[in-house]
Amino acid sequence: MNRERTVWLALGAGAAIGAGMLARRGAGAAWRRALDEEPPLNVEDRDVQWSHVLAWAAVSGFCVAFARVVGRGVASETWRHALGRNPPAK
């Protein structure tokens, strides 16, 4: 694998992972603000309602997936702006 491809893989993955982590943190903060309770992270807890578990899974999953796509898109735009060409293809 060439050096440019390796740099792109690291940059793209780092942007996607970082954006996903921020999105999950943001989704948790929004959940706490909206419902005045912690997100249901432990499904084994007897006090957890399944409707909250499913809602949290949907909300956090969407936020993280969306943020990862946006993060990777920003990384590719940054690559194009800096180097004047598309990132290396898979």
C-alpha cells in the first residue's frame, strides 16, 4: 500500500471516529436535557423501560452514523482542498 493511501485511511477513519464520539456525547446530552434522566445504557437494569432502550438505540445510532458520514465527507473535502485531487479509492 502506498503512503498516500495510508494517510487517507488514517485521516478518514480518524475523522469518522471522532465525529461519531462527539455525536454520541451530544445525543446523551440531548437525552438528559429532554427527559431529565440518563440514557438507558444498561439493559440488564430492572428499572429500564424497553421503550427508552429502543428509542435510545435509534437516536444514538442515527446520530453516530450521520456524524461519521459527515466527518468522512469533511475529511475528503479537506483532502481535495489541500491536494487538489480526490482521496485515493479503495
